[in-house]
Amino acid sequence: MSKPLINILWFKRDLRLQDHAALAQAAADGIPCLLWYCFEPSLMAAPEMDLRHWRFVHESLLDLQQQLQGYQKKIYWVHSEVIPSLANLAEHYQIQHLYSHAETGIKLTFDRDKAVKKWCLKQGIQYHEFPHDGIIRGRKHRRAWVENLEKAYFKAPLAVVDLSQLNTLALPKNLLEQWAYPPLPAVIQTPQEGFQPGGETTAWRYLHSFFQERGKNYSLQLSKPAASRISCSRLSPYLAYGCVSSRTIMQMLRGKLPHNAGSWNLKNFRSRLWWRSHFIQKLESNWRIEIEPINPVFNQLERITEGPFLEAWKLGQTGFPMVDASMRCLQANGWVNFRMRAMLVSFASFALWLDWRPIATHLARLFLDFEPGIHYPQIQMQAGLTGYHTLRIYNPGTQVIKHDPEGIFIKKWVPELQHVPSTHLAEPWKMTPMEQSFYQCKIGQDYPAPLVDFESIIAINKDRYWQLRQSAAAKQALPKLLEQFCVPKDIVKYQQQTNTYVQE
Ligand SMILES: Cc1cc2nc3c(=O)[nH]c(=O)nc-3n(C[C@H](O)[C@H](O)[C@H](O)COP(=O)(O)OP(=O)(O)OC[C@H]3O[C@@H](n4cnc5c(N)ncnc54)[C@H](O)[C@@H]3O)c2cc1C
């Protein structure tokens, strides 16, 4: 007996129903289409991933389910690797097309996608990967890249999905029972307070509230760790898991920009959406950014890969209030603003001389919005590993004075310091013993003594770093790196700027 003909829509980091090119194609085909997501044990166990990510994915799937219910349609998710689950399906169905978005992910997902492609080829299944976010697969240079991003992605028509036309496949219950996939851990299915909940519907709520109200102080408060929680869009996890497409947001902005009194804010916001694709393209162009310094010469820095400094940094126990508050905030809810992220990496790299790889892995687990294509190039940039960006070293004390002068953020996340006056929060170790006792915070007892003397260690480590950065080998690598990672207008700027240093 011949098997029923079906298509499969494999959801990955594209957990939405709007502007979904793969889904639009599946709807247009008319053949019954199975909507499928796999919670892959190998990916769930990857060191970069955390339960918080899978909870967000689960919530996003529940939201899709809820939306589809209105159309009497269903999406399925299983706890299985992808190929075995497809093989199970192939025993009962003739799979004509497998549709998905391409993913610019970690090596593990890159290899998985190659394996799926190979498996499909062997089975005679046509596998279509739709490009995402204007990213060009395999591109080794940036010539005409900007023009392409604008024209072929941001300004191109949205991929509208006519859900009423989508012919979805309902799986017989006995098949699912027969396959007996293990249940998902209960912790993934339980919402956790403090974290942004997943889902396309919630993404739209964030988007509307940002445009209507929250974004009015965007540019002013972008760098403030407390106020930015409201004033930034907070769209990052929704973009990372594809609950909304960056193109949808860009097109909404196009309508708003010319008429809007707060267009300064919207322009700044727009540039960040642009950076998003720009950064993701870097990882797409060279997946090795995940494991090697962008400029290989910096392998010679021999930074520390384990030990008490790394552990103290991870736990938010460095004795530097802004570093500790940022880390503890991330542990509790998965988000801090850009500046605090940059400071965490810069502090770990230049004050503690830690290797960028354990830094990247730890922060990936903590960031609810972990997006490999932004994450690895940003970590490398802040750790000074490109050799062409301005080197910025963030002084955690200066961040307190400039961006949390009343200590609102610090006192929330480092309660040991709650009675300490804000004037001491930049350098609490400078309080006299009498002050420490008066403010109920004995340094070294209630709150850690600083791990290092910041100014003197930075002077040493900066020199150590700078010698290598100015070496002939470092400079020799630059032309190829600039060609690969920078848009043409920036190449000239970077060629002139390779030796700039700023202390923030
Ligand atoms: C070391 C380091 C690691 C980072 N890792 C990630 C990551 O894993 N995932 C992630 O989404 N962002 C990452 N960022 C970028 C940035 O900090 C976050 O995107 C931003 O804080 C998210 O908050 P938001 O959505 O309110 O941003 P908004 O300021 O409202 O910006 C809107 C969107 O633009 C994009 N964006 C914002 N800033 C940048 C930037 N500097 N580069 C590229 N895209 C940007 C994001 O998708 C963001 O959601 C990292 C930054 C640093 C310094």
C-alpha cells in the first residue's frame, strides 16, 4: 500500500506564524504538512544551553499551538534528535519536501543541518532551507552586502502565511504512542518568574509597548542597567528564537520614522536591528569564530581557562559591585543591557586575564537571548580579539558613577551593600573599618574584597595585550579579516584606527 504524501515544516529558531517564508511555501503547496519541532537531547545538553532557553522555546510552541487552535490545526513537538524522528515519520509517510529556515548556529546545529541534508538526499526528500535575516550562506566578503540586505530582505515583501489555506497533517494518536518519545523534563514546562515568557503573541506585546511608550527614553537610558530594562525594546529573546522577524520590525519602523518626534530613538533602534544581521553574517561567514580568535595571533595571549578568578566572576563574587550585580541579575532573569555585557567581558578579559571561551560559554547559558551570531563576535570584540576595533576597557567603578549613581541596580542585586551609601559603591573596599561596621558590610566577610587592584592590573595586562596587537603577525592578518567581516565603508576606518584605546 502506498504511503500518504506529506510535507514537513521543521521549526527551529523561527517560532512564529507571521512572515515565515518556509510556512508560506508549505501553505502554497497544498499537500498535508506536518508542523514539527524537536527538542534535541544533544542540543539541550550543549554547554551553551540552559533550561531557561528550553522553557522559552516550550512557551513559544504553546503560543503557536494556541494560535493554530483557532484554525483547527496543530503543531507537534517531540523529545528526540531530528533524523530519528524523521525516520520514524518516513516509515509511515512519503515525505516530499522538508522545509525549514537556515540557521546560523553553533557548530553542533551546523553539523546537524548538514547531516539532515545528507539524510534527505539519501531518502529522496527535497530539503529546502530558506534564508533568514538577510544572511547570505557561505559569503566570504561584504561587497554589495548592505545593498542586498536592504533590498532583498528588509524592504522585500513579508512572507504572508494564509493559515486558512494551510493544510496541516494530524498525526494518529497511536503513532505517537508507538514512537514513545520520552517526556520533556517538567522544569521546562513550568514557567519561571522573572524571565521574559516566550511566544509570538508576547513578542508583539513587547513590540507595541516599546513603540507606544517604553521607547521614548531609549537612547538616553540605553546604558543605564536599571532604566534600560524598561526603555530598551527587550525584543532580543523573541528575535533570537524567531518569534518575530527583524524584517517585520524594520517595516513597522519605516512607517513610523518620518512622522515621529522621537525619531532619534527609532533611528538608534533601527541601527541595532541592522547590526544584528551584520553580526550574524560574521559567524555565517566563518563558523570558526565560535572556537578560535578572529585574529589567530591572539591565541598567543595564553589567558587563564579555569580557577578561582573564573569561578568568582561566574558567581558574581569579584568584589566589584557593578560586575557582581550584572552577573547576579543575569543569573536571576537572563538579561542585562549592552554596556553591562561589554563590561563583564572586558573585566574578565583584561582585569582577570581570563580566556574568552569559558566567558562565552558561561554567558551563553545565562543570556535568555543567546544568539550565536551576535554572541561570539561581540565576545571576541570586547575581549580585544579582532585586532582592528578600538580597544575599550570598561572600568566597573566608572560605570557605577555614570550609570547607577544612586545604586538602584547594585542594591537590588547585591543586597550585602544595601546600607552602604551610594558614594562608596564604586569602590566599597575603600571604606574605613568604622564605616564598614556602621554600614553593616565588612569587606572580606560580608562582601568579597576586590579580586585585583583594577588600575595596576589593567596597566600590566593592557601592555601585554598591546605588544601582541602591534606585532607584524597581528597586522599581517588584518586585510583578510577586514575583507571578510567589515562592510566596505568601515574598512578604511578600521585601517586607520587599529591602535585606538578608550577607557570607559
Ligand atoms: C558580550 C556581548 C554579548 C552579546 N550577546 C548577545 C546575544 O547572545 N544575543 C543578543 O540578542 N544580543 C547580544 N548582545 C547584544 C546586545 O547586548 C543585546 O542584543 C541587547 O542588549 C538586547 O536587548 P534589547 O532587545 O532590549 O536591545 P535593543 O537595544 O532594543 O535592540 C534591538 C535588537 O537589536 C539587536 N541588537 C542590539 N544591540 C546589538 C548589538 N550591539 N549587536 C548586534 N545586535 C544588536 C538585538 O537583536 C536587539 O534585540 C551581546 C552584547 C555583548 C556586549
